[in-house]
Amino acid sequence: GHTIDLGGIFPPLTTPFSPTQEVDYTQLEGNLCRYASIPFRGLVVLGSNGEYPYLAPQERLEVVSCVRRALPRDRLLLAGSGCESTQATIKMTVSMAEAGADVALVVTPCYYRGAMTSAALVQHYTEVADASPIPVVLYSVPANTSLDLPLEAVLTLAQHPNILGIKDSGGDITRIGLMVHKTRKEDFQVLAGSASFLLASYALGASGGVCALANVLGGPLCQLDRLCREGGWQEARDLQHRLIEPNVSVTRRFGIPGLKKAMEWFGYYGGPCRAPLTPLSPSQVEELRSTFSANGWL
Amino acid sequence: GHTIDLGGIFPPLTTPFSPTQEVDYTQLEGNLCRYASIPFRGLVVLGSNGEYPYLAPQERLEVVSCVRRALPRDRLLLAGSGCESTQATIKMTVSMAEAGADVALVVTPCYYRGAMTSAALVQHYTEVADASPIPVVLYSVPANTSLDLPLEAVLTLAQHPNILGIKDSGGDITRIGLMVHKTRKEDFQVLAGSASFLLASYALGASGGVCALANVLGGPLCQLDRLCREGGWQEARDLQHRLIEPNVSVTRRFGIPGLKKAMEWFGYYGGPCRAPLTPLSPSQVEELRSTFSANGWL
Amino acid sequence: GHTIDLGGIFPPLTTPFSPTQEVDYTQLEGNLCRYASIPFRGLVVLGSNGEYPYLAPQERLEVVSCVRRALPRDRLLLAGSGCESTQATIKMTVSMAEAGADVALVVTPCYYRGAMTSAALVQHYTEVADASPIPVVLYSVPANTSLDLPLEAVLTLAQHPNILGIKDSGGDITRIGLMVHKTRKEDFQVLAGSASFLLASYALGASGGVCALANVLGGPLCQLDRLCREGGWQEARDLQHRLIEPNVSVTRRFGIPGLKKAMEWFGYYGGPCRAPLTPLSPSQVEELRSTFSANGWL
Amino acid sequence: GHTIDLGGIFPPLTTPFSPTQEVDYTQLEGNLCRYASIPFRGLVVLGSNGEYPYLAPQERLEVVSCVRRALPRDRLLLAGSGCESTQATIKMTVSMAEAGADVALVVTPCYYRGAMTSAALVQHYTEVADASPIPVVLYSVPANTSLDLPLEAVLTLAQHPNILGIKDSGGDITRIGLMVHKTRKEDFQVLAGSASFLLASYALGASGGVCALANVLGGPLCQLDRLCREGGWQEARDLQHRLIEPNVSVTRRFGIPGLKKAMEWFGYYGGPCRAPLTPLSPSQVEELRSTFSANGWL
């Protein structure tokens, strides 16, 4: 069979909620409609920005189904299927495949991080990849999990025929370069997990990016992707520079509440987060907005 | 109404699994039967040592029901009801109360730790405590959550009439002393979250302890509790000293797989953990065993 | 020969500076005069609170000489002689012994912390202790060095005939208990490195304390020492409780500038710190003062 | 006056020691002689790789004088002049300027890291830059100092006429991009502090690199510099990939003892480090060597 090509930009969709914090599928479809004209390679649902830990298993599956129905077949659908236990992750992965996901994005289990040795994580991912009807992408996001999927585990797992690549949100460009270099003989694709280090990741050989900021500035991120592919590095640099501050503000600084707020300024539905995530204060909104306006986006 | 007195020792029960990693209720009842003769103040189910993140919601409720049926009414049943979202935590807390829990033990949500400000956590716990039919105990366990419930949040929450106290597993004795001192005018009880600093916590004014090691050495821990209450500090010190190494080995060093293995040496059912937690290697078992034998317990 | 008994309280003296940031030996003697009536076991000079990294080698020696001249012979003089290299530490230790120090307090070298393995540190301290004409006390202060002297290194070094004990400022009471327990067959004395966990350390078997707060509240700390030795644990607890907040404010919260400011309220010379340490703002002074007044010390 | 152009590669020289750990100036000159044919922009002496914390003040000055005498005038000499106190740093900076340094490289003071606020560091660097007869380069190396010079401090200091740029060894490419972007209206130059992220830093707009690995593989690093300047990004990527593992092994993994050992394989004098830095074990030497041979350098 063919390997799925992950080259390009994927927005990790936020999950729209109604004022009472119920999943709002209509708004989700509305956003998808607006994203249709942007040349994304595909979409991620239920990544960290999708508030997946706040959704019940049944809700997670319904989100996948909803997005699959609305998404053209040539757009890839990556679905976050990670759970804490191996058995729950397998069950969720199989169900998401049935619901129409093309690829399973599997976050590192982390609650017992002291016990999540390289060996334990290799076994976890191997069992999941063995059982999954769709290809698996590893997902390391230490800002949330306080755990970096060890490089040696990545290199071992890269050899698994059903493991396609990794989304790395840690931002350690040395590690990203090393992953690309050490897996150069495998079909293994590295996705930058944030717009802040997208250009640098491409310069080191990454295939694409899963970028929260693509929920807001999808067009410019696809343009940055294109410039890097075509070798327009000088123009790419200027664009990258203007994206860092907005990106930091919708990730590290203000998180998902900031991301959803910024979406509203660009014509998307943002809406509330589920508690305990709290809305921004007026002064925080002001600070958020200034990172977009100071860089020429508003 | 009366405040529930949390003074004494609580083992945070491990959850027995069969060889196929299904919850084994028969073995759970067997362990409860063996614990019946130890003067525990009560039991905790579905704390971190209960592998709660690996249980489905329905399984969590069944464990509470099973333990409630087997437990004499004069033993307190604390049940871990924390989930990532506020709404899921409320729902789980209400259901566990219906299943017979006396007290809800609510761990800090942590996946979006960057957004878990003191204000966000105060709001989360306040909503849970408002909605809960049973008293709430806060639960801070930074080794798992990478998040310390901020002291200022604890002091605010201590004033809530339905918040009874805190289980603090961080081991910062300065903080424990400060919590006791600053809440001296409230009915707020501090529980040491580990046997390693139990004596020190009592010396600073803690009410009791929730100690993984009580699954294994419940008798000696109740004796330590008694010595501290009666002022036998010199004897208490000698006993505490002999408990640190075994405790470190069943918590930080080898985690739940180590705890379950040690339980078997003392007549309890340990059994496997759910994956991705992995069993100890033979040399790890040897090292674990030596921490018990070198201190005179085996 | 006899082992030096470290039982009791030691203030780690601040180093007085003139308005132009020169060492002010007259003010140093003035403070010593005021401390003479407090039943300290001895004094520490040039610990972290003495701003030792800001003093030239010659200044460090002059401070030792000055204090030795002013100090009655029955008071122990511990002098911080640690440098980054082994050879500089040996040279400084020998010179401080000649200048009248009774004991050398040797902080862990830390700049190359990634290379400071247990083996490297054991070798460092062994060479220093071999060469030193006076006994050595190990000094672990991770808040400054980002390095914890590993427990296994402590246990190995405890067997050295010229290593007397450790000043541990990390505040991990589990570790303190373990050090006391595992060295019970050696003549090895553990000193609590902070007033915040002094009672807890005594309860676990520590010999004494080196407490920044003793520069300010030396009398109450000696009283706490006495209560713990005599078994007055309930009274000790109440006293300990009232000391935590002031102590946190002159250590973690406001550091040496806070400590020096508080000294002035109690009749000692505080004065400025050397830059880049900066004086407190008026609102910080207010906050500092409230931690003393709220606990009945002002 | 003209601004000094820092564009290019600078090896941060190791300091050669004799078998008795005395500075070996003859070997230092020998290495300089070997480096003369490599198109470095200049040299750094007494950076972290120069073991500066292990040298007495007088030794630091002699190293600067020795290198200045041996170095052609068209090669820049950057000298590490940072000390813990502001006054000692100023004195050392002035002396190093007199000894022939072109630029002072000033590491963040770090022992009292809790007190090293952005304001304190701005004041420290401002006083040093005001007093220095030569331009100052900021130096942030969190692996050693556990302190990141805050971005806001960098942006403020970038406006100082005598502050030329920053050597940033933290490896956070987002931060490097942001520094370049936010100082684009100043004459402020960013130097990558490690070969591991050199290409990525250039892609984001850095001016040059101070790379430990340049002590060993100076030619290839200058070639990488040239490729990046000329836009040969594909060839640059392949070269960068082959440099990461050797670089990690002479920095994070094995530190200065590893760096000095590797230097010997390429015709330079390495020699011992000062204690407590310890030589590699035979198996570590083997592992180190394999990172060079596996990437085609040996």
C-alpha cells in the first residue's frame, strides 16, 4: 500500500461549545465550511486544542463522525484517540477509524509519568499500532503531559509499519533535526506541533505542521508552508517572524480561551471553553489583540 | 451537622485486576476482608494508587459500590471522583455519593496546567463542592499532575462549608505546616499523602494520612499514628525511620507495580496493573524486597 | 579525638556592607556583640546568606578572621569555604582554618551541574576532606545550585573521618529522615538548613539548624531548639507555626535583601546588599513586615 | 563609530591544562596555531567551555593576554568576563579590555537566581555596559545557570549603545526568532550558542554561532555558515544533520571532558579538565567516538 503523505498544514480544530458548554455541531460545521477554501493538507480533531480531556468517549466519536461527513475525501482527518490505558486507547482508535478517521493521533499517556519509561511507551504504542486499522501518528506535547516521548522510543517506533510519524510540540529543534536524520531510512514523517517553530522545522526536514494558529491564520500558514517548499526562505523568514507573537499568545500565554477568542476576530466561531478553563479578562483580550495588530494581522 | 473526623490512617486501595486486566471484585473483597482487623480510620478507593485514570466511569462506580457493600459503616469511604472537566467531576461526585461514598476526594485537573491558575482552581472546586451531596477533600499530587494546588487557593477553599480538608502528597513539610497554621480557625483537616512524611506531618499538626504503604504495612502505620497521638515521639521516630525506604520503593521508585508486588508478600492480592504500567523485572523485585528486609519487615 | 557536637542553632550571618558596598567590619562586630547573649551553638559565616559569591577570596578570609577575633572560643565558627574547583576549595579551606574557622562548610560545586555526578562529588569532597585541617560539613542548597547532593553520595561521604555532617537546605523531610536513619552507625550530624522545617527535622532526628531567620529571631529559634530537645512538642509546634511565614519571607520570597531589612527592625545592622541584589520596594517591605506582625513578632 | 560585525563562527576555546591541572599556555598557543587556517570570525575565551569558573581572576587575565598576542588583529577576541557581583564583573571587564579583548561576553549572574528578576538583570548589564571600554555581548546559558535571561530584559538591553548582541545557548528557536524580530530596528546581533541549532538560528535571522563543536570540527561549521549565507539550504541541512549527534555528545552528554577528548582525535591538544570535572570512562570514550564515526567524521 501507499504511505499517507502528511506534507502540509493541519489546524488542530477547537471544539465549539454552546453557552451551556454542550458540543455545538452546527458551529463546528460552520467553521469547517469556512476552512474549506484554505489549502490545508487536512484537519486534526480532538488534539489538545480540541479539549479532548473534557469530552466523554461518546462525544469524541460524534465529533469525528461530524467532521468526516463535512470534510471532502481528499482532506485527511487525523483524530486524537489517546487515552491513559492501552486498552482504552485501542478501543477508541478502532472506533474512531470506524467513524471515519484516516489517521489516529495518539498522545503519550502521562498520569503515571514516573513509570512511563521508554520501554513502557514502546510497548504501549506497539500494541496500539498493531491493533489499529488506520495508521498511527505519535504525539508528544510536554507542556501538557510533562513528558517527552524519549528519542530512543521514537526511533524504535519509527520502524513499525503502521506508525506514520510524530507530531512534536516540544519545540526542541535539535531533537526535531535528530529525529529526521535518524529516521531517514524509514518512511517516517515529522510534524511540527506549533507555528512558532514551523520554518525551523521545515529547514531541518520536517514534513508539515499541526499548528493551533491555523485555526485563526490558516492562509498565512499555508503560504509559509509553500514558501518553505519552494525555497523562498527570505520571504518565509519575514512571514514566520510575524507569526511567532500571535502564536505564543494563543498557545503558551493564553491557551485555548485565547485561541477561541482570536478565532472570532477572523470570522470563525470561537465560543466558550468547558470549565475549568476560564475566559480571558478584558485586559488579557487587549493584550492578545495587540499581538495580532502589532504584527499586521488586524 | 457534625464535621467528619478524618483523624487516622487510610490505605488508598489498589484496584485488583485479573490476568486479562479486568477488575477482579472477588479479590477486592478478599483484600477488604484482610484489612478489616487493622484499625484504619477508613479507606480510599480510586486515588492514584487505584489506577483510576485506567478505569471507565462505570468501572469507577462499581468499585465504589463493591467496597461500600463490604465495608462496615463505621469505616469511612473516601472515593476519588476527580475528572478533567468541572461538569464531569460533578457528575462523577454525585454518582459516587449515590454509590455509597462518604467523602469525595477530588484531584486537581491538570492537562491544561498552564491555565490552571489559582482562580480557575478555586472556581472548579467551589462548583464541585456546591453541587456535591457529600463533603469534598482536595487532592494535590504533583508527582502525577505536575501541579501544586496553590496555597492561596487552599486557604480560600478551606472556608467552604462542604470542603473538609486536603490530601497533600507533595511532601513539602513547610507547606503542610503553613496550611495547618493558616486554617487553624476553620474546620480544615490536612492529610499527609505519603508514609514518608507522616510523622513530620503529625508533628506539624496534620490529622491523618493516606499512605500507599498502608496497603502493605497497615498495622505499623496505625501504630505510628497512635504513637504520634499519644506523644511517644522517640518510638515513633524509630518506626518512621524503618518505613521510609519501603515507602519510597512502593511509590516514587517502583510505583503501583511495586506496591502490588509487595502486597503479595504480606498476604494480600496484588496482581497485574493495567498497561501501559509494566511489571517489575526480577532485579527490580529483588531491590524492592531488600528495602523491606533491610528494615526488618521481611 | 572528640567529634565536634553540632547540636543547636547557628545563624548564617549576613555580611554587612557600607553604602558603597564595601565590607563593614565595624557593623559586623556590632552584630556579633548583639548575638552574644543568645544561646547559639555557634555561627556560620559566608554561607549563602553571607553573599559569599560576591566576596573576593581575600575578603572571605578577612571576614573569618574578624568573626574569630570577636567570638568567644566556646562558640563554634563554621566558615563557607566552597569554590567551584577542587583545588580552589582546598586552598580556601586551609586558609580559613588558619584564619580561625572550626569547621569548613563546603557547598556543592554547581556550574557544570550536568557533570556533577555522584562519583564526581564524592571525589571532590573526599579530596577536600583529606586535605582539610578542620572537619568538613557538606552543604546542599538546591534553590541556589539547582543541584541536590545525591543521597548515595552523602551516605558514602558520611564514612569519611573528617566529614562531620551535612547542612541540607532542600527541605525534603523524607530525605532528611533517610539520611539520619542510614547514617545511624556513623558519627554524622544532619543540620536543617532553614527554620521552616526545623521542628520536623528535629522530629526525624536532626542535630541542629542553620537558619537565616536566626539573624532576626535568634531567641525564639533557640527556644524552639530547647523545646524539641526537652520533648515539649505541642509548645514547639505553636512556635514553629509562627516562624514559617517570617522565614519564607526572608528566604524564598524576598531573599537576602528581605533578611537584611528585617534585621533592622530587631536592632541589628542590615544595610545594603551587593549588586545585582536589589533593595526591596516599599510595597515589598510592607508585605515583609506583615509576615512578622501577623505572627506576633512585631 | 562602526558596529562590530559578529557574523560567522566562533569556537569557545577550551583552556588547556597540564597533567597537574596548571594552565598550559604553550598548548593554548599550539591550538591557536592550528585554528589559524580555519575561517573563523573570531574566538571566544573563557566561556563555559573554557572552564572559567575554575580559573582565578589572574589566570583569566593571562589567558586573554596570551590569546591576544597569538591572534591576528583581524580575528575578533571575545572574552568571558562575567562574575557574580556587578562590581567584580566591571573590574574584570575593564581588565580584560586592557589585556586585549575586543568584546566582553557577560554571563548572567545566577547563584541567587530567585532574586535575578528582569529588573535586577537589566540594571546589572546596564552598569557593566556603561563602565566597559569595549562592547558587551549578553550570554544566557540556562543549562549551567538554570536561568534564562528574560526576553523583555534582552529587548530593553538591546537599546543600549554598548550592547552588541546576545549569545543564546538555550536552544529555544522560538525565542531566537522573537529576539531577531523584536530587535530588528536595533543593531543587535544574535549568536546561536550551539552547533545543534545553528542552521535553524540562521534560518530565523541569527548572525553567527559560538559553538563548542568548532573546537573539533571548525572547518565543517564554517562551511555550514557559508552555505546558510549563500542560500544553499538543502546542502546545509545535510551537513547540519551530521553535526547534531557529535555536538550533543561534546555538550549535553559528555560536557568538556568529552569535548577535550574529541579534540585530540582531530589534532588538537585536549588534555585534562580541572577537578571536579572527571575524565570519561573507556566506554564513554567509545560512545563519544561512535557519534563522530557514525556521521562520517572519523
